[in-house]
Amino acid sequence: MKEVKSPNGEKPREKHYSRLYRKFVLLTLISSLVPLLLVGWGIYIYYSNFSRDRMNIYFQGQVESHRKIIELFLSERTHDLQLIGQTHSLDYLQKESNLRKVFSVINRQGQYFTDLGVIGEQGRHLAYIGPYNLMDKDYSQTFWFKELMKKGIFISDMFLGFRNDPHFIIALLGFEGERPWILRASINTEYLRSLVENVKIGNTGEAYLVNQTGIFQTSPRSSGKIMGSSPLPVSLFKEDSGVRIMGRDGDQSRWPLSRQIVAYAWLKEPHWLLIVKQDYSEALRDVNHANQATLIFLHLSLLGIIIITAVITRTMIKIIQKRDRESDQLNKQLMQAGKLASLGELSAGVAHEINNPLAIILTENQVIRDSLEEVPGLDEAFRRELMESLSQIDTQIQRCTLITHNLLRFSRRTKSIIEMVDLNAFLKEVTQLMDGRARGMGVQFLMDLEKDLQPILSDPSQLQQVFLNLITNAIDAHEGRPSGTIRISTRTDLQKQGVEIVVADTGSGIPAHNLERIFDPFFTTKPVGKGTGLGLSISYSIIKKLEGEISVQSEMAKGTRFTLFLPFRPLTDSRRNGPEALGQTSFQDFRKEAKK
Amino acid sequence: MKTARILLVDDEVAFANNIAKLISKRGFEVKTVYDGESAIRAMDEIDFDVVVLDLKMPGLDGLSTLKLIKTKKPEVEVIILTGHGSMESGIDGIEMGAFDFIMKPVRFDDLHEKIREAFQRKLVQEELEENDRLTDAFMRKMD
């Protein structure tokens, strides 16, 4: 058994608690936070990937659909020209009025074409319809003229040309017998640009076309001008189409701008690159918001768990501390009980040892008396004096005998046995035990016992504990007072079939707020180490077990009054069979019973 | 009247001798032994009427001695002397056929009285047995 109440023992205990606290908190946090973080981060990563995939698909769709629109537009315009070239002769088209008619027909649905011209094999216009004055221009040395001669049909990139304005042309080669001629139209640049540039995604999204050498074919909204050079190297985009995230951890070295998502697709003819792009942060704004919310929630949960863990653990440790304190007290009580038991054994041994010499002295006394009878002629006065001395010896030995018998009885009372108890005799015996101590405090016992009190069936050893407790408390209540009394009275209560016992002292009294707690275990007002706070609670449980009642009244500075009731016979009569159970507290009666 | 023969068994020599002295003065025949084994041997030699037996003794203890005495001579009355601590043993003794038990320390007068009671009972018992015997003999004769 370890005694931990000493001031030296308090510190290791405190350390132990704080260590326990840290361990609990750590374990709880690990076991709750690790799964939470794993799930949280898992969701975060999964959701991020999921939304990035969704975004990729969206951008892919955007770029694909726009590629289709642009390709369709260009192939329709090419078809328009092809139709003209194949259905009309050069002679017909050379006439300006005819060409004008054709021009108006192909522009009927929309202003797709800016101008339309027929060029002879020398590279000069034979006829021209359009806003520019190009009749005297010689095209035989231009790049498209040469390409066209090779391919038969040609769609150019954007170029400035003679008109000094960005535009591109579709030209095709026709033959009049062996003589080649050229039908050439420039496309309404604005229309094409509207097709591309009107793609608007958020604030930072834009779409544009670049040719194979990285020259803008349309004007991007923010990152350049038509015919300007694109900061994006075209060589980055090798596949037919795709979506890439550029910047930072992507292709940082070749990407000076902010992080962006770039969707691209190559047109077939002309071989232009369509790019749809947006700032990554804007594209993922909603996702980021959602993720931020998730993260905030996650961290709030973490905080909550930490706080709750700390609070719960603190409460737990407090409970453990309380339990420890209680078990310390119980240990103390146990040690006390052990002490009492060994004291009982010791006193029994001592009493027994003393009884033998007492017995011898008694017989010696008798021997002397006998011898005295036989001495003749002894002086009568001397004989009387001697006889008186001898009977005084006898009396004193009887007194010793009473003490040793009391001691033996005390040691016997460790067993719990229900037997007949003469309460008056019993209470006298208990007060005798406490008389010395009471006198030391200037306290006097007043016995007010009902005559011919009916004996009750009860457990004298437990009752002894109860009354010793009550009387000890009553004596202690007189501390700091010169004198006082403890009145013990018994009274038959025929109505309730039992005996009422009152133990009333003239001590300091119990304050009202303590009065309702005095039967609680571990409640004590005595200084540390003096009382365990168990005495009254044990007394209470003993009385309840014996089917009795105990109550208390107290008045400050006047005294305290415990009223007990014990039934004549408990309903659950647990008397042991055997001679002892039949016995009564007085030995003479006991012997009579035993003889039967 | 027949003189009572008393066997005193106690390991406390001074006590036993004093009691023996006092008892013999009151007209009893007394033999004193100091342990159980000697008591059993003495029982074989003399027909005692009453045995005063201490319970706590070295060697053969009081209750075992009592058992042996009662097997050998059930008619002998035994008074047990005991300390308070072994009162239960005293009761056990009565259950085993002892006449009574007395707690130490004992006033000699009380012990004397008890011995006389025991002897009286022994005499009555003997008389009853004698009567029974005579009745039996008478009945047989009648048959």
C-alpha cells in the first residue's frame, strides 16, 4: 500500500497527472486528427483533380467547337469560290458588271467577302470588285501567287499586302483552254475576327488564332495585336488539340505570364492554331472557393477537436484525481481498520497473559485466607486488618479482571454477528471506553436511560463503531470550550417497535450548509490528517443496514443532537445458528444460554 | 459419604498447586498434572470423579484431552478452565460433554462451588445408573 498524502508525495503525483494528461491528449488527437486529416486532404485532392478534369473537358469542348465553326466558315468560302470558278467562264467574269453580279450573290447571306478579283496569268487584275484600287497592281511576284501556281488553291495567312491592312485571301486557279487565270477573294477580316474574338470566358478568358510562325491572326483581348508576334511559342503545341496548364509548375521556363489554362487546336487549312485560354486562378475560382471552405471547415474541426479533447481529458484527469484521493482515503481507512484489528489481537494477547498471573494471585489470596483460619491465638484486630487487606486485594483483582475482560470483548467485536443487545448496558460500556478522553476535554457523560429497556436484536460490534464515532465527534465538538456534557438517552418507541437513542452534545454545533452533507463520504471539517470524513457516512450505512434511522439537528454554539432509531427486531434476521447467536452481551446470561 | 477424587490439569504450575492445596483442604482427594498426556495416564490409574481442565496447554491441548477422557470414561465430569479469548472453545467443550466452563481468573469459591456441583451430578448419575441396574436385575428375575 502506498501512502501518497505526504507533501513530498504530492509532487510526483502531480507530475504523473500532467504526464497522463499529455499522453491522453496526444493519443486522442492522433487517433481523431489523423483520420480527419486523411479524409479532409483526400477529399481536397480528389475534388481538385475532379474539377480540373471538368475544366479540361470544358476547355477542350470550347476549342473543338470553335475550330469546327472556323473550319466550316473557311471551307464554305472556299466552296463559294470553287463554285464560281467552275460554273463561269473567264470571258464572263472579266466583264466588271458580271463580276459585280457574282460578288453580290456570294455576299447575299452576309458580308463574308471584302473584294473579289480575276487575275490574268501575268499577275494583273482583269477585273476587280472591292473598296481598294488594285487594278494596276502586279501580283506576279507575291508569295501567294507562287504558291497558288504550285497548288491550284491557296488560303493565305494574314498579311498587309498592297492595301496595307491585315487581311487574308482565298485564291484558286482556273484554266481557259491552256491559259491559266486566277479567281481571288479577300475574306472579311472583321467577320472572322468576330467568330474568334467574341469567345468570352470570365474576365481573363480569351481566344485567338496564330499561324505556324507564331504571328497573331486575330487580336487577343489582352496579350497582343493582330500581326504581332505571340509570346507563346507555337512549338509547344504539337498535338492536333489538347489542354495544358502553363506557368509556375507547368512550363514555367517558357511561360512568363501568370498561370493559365490553355486549350488549343490546329485548323486543317490554313494551318492555324486556335487557342482558348484563361487565368488558372479565375478558371478555378469556384473550385478554390469550395476548397477554401472545406479547408476552413477542416481546420475549425481540428480546433474543435483539440479544444474538446483538452476539456474532456482535463475532466477525466480530474475524475481520476478524485478517485485517487478517495482510494487514498479508503486505503487510510483500511489501514486504520487493520490497525484496530491488530490492536484487538494485541490486547487479547495481553489480557490473556495477564489473566494467568491474576488467577494465581487470586488463589494465593485464598491460600492465605485459609492459612489464617488455621493460625490459633492470633490478635483479633490484626486478623481483621489482614482480612481487610486480603479482601482489598480481591477487589482490585476483580477490577483488573473487568479490564481484561473488556479488552477481550473489544477484540472479539471485530466479527459481525446479530445478537441480543441490552442497549443500556451496551451504551454504558461504550461511554466507559470513551470516559478518559472525555474527561481530558472537560466533557461529562449524562446517562438518561429508560429503565427495563427491552433488549434489541442487533449487531453490537457495528453499533459500537457507530456510537464510538458519534461520541468521538461529540467530544471533538467541545474543542476550545472549558467544559460540556454529552447526554445519552434511550426511550422505547412502541409505535415503531424499537428504541430511540439520542446523543446530544453542548459543543460548537454544525453550520446549516454543512449539516446536509455530514453523512456524505469524505466530507470532513476536521484538519487534514485528523478525520477521514468517513465516520458518519459509515455510521449512516451501518444504521441503515440494521434497518434503523439516524438524523441530526444542530444549532450553532448550542450543540448537536443525533437521534437514532433501532428496531427491536430487524426484518431480515440474519442471526447465525449456534450458541453464540443465542447469547447476550452479559456473560452470565450467555453462559446460561449455552448450557441449554 | 464418598470422597470426591479430583484431577487438576493445568500447565500453570503455581496456579495448579494452589488450587490443589485449597481443594484438598476442603476434603477432596486431588491429583495435579501439568499437561494433557499426564492427565490421560492418570485417568488410567485412578477413577476420578471430576476433572478440572485447562484449555490452553502445550502438547495435547484441552479439547483433545477432553475428547480422550470422554471416550475412555464418559461418566467423569469435566470442568473447563478457559481464558475469555477462547470462550468459543469453552462452548465447544460443553458440546463435547463437559459439565461447564469457568473463565480465568476465577475466585476459588466459585471454582469450589462448581466442583461440588459437578461431583453432585456425578453422584446422582451413579445413583440413577445403580437404580437402572437394579431394575434391570429385578425385571430379569421376574421373567
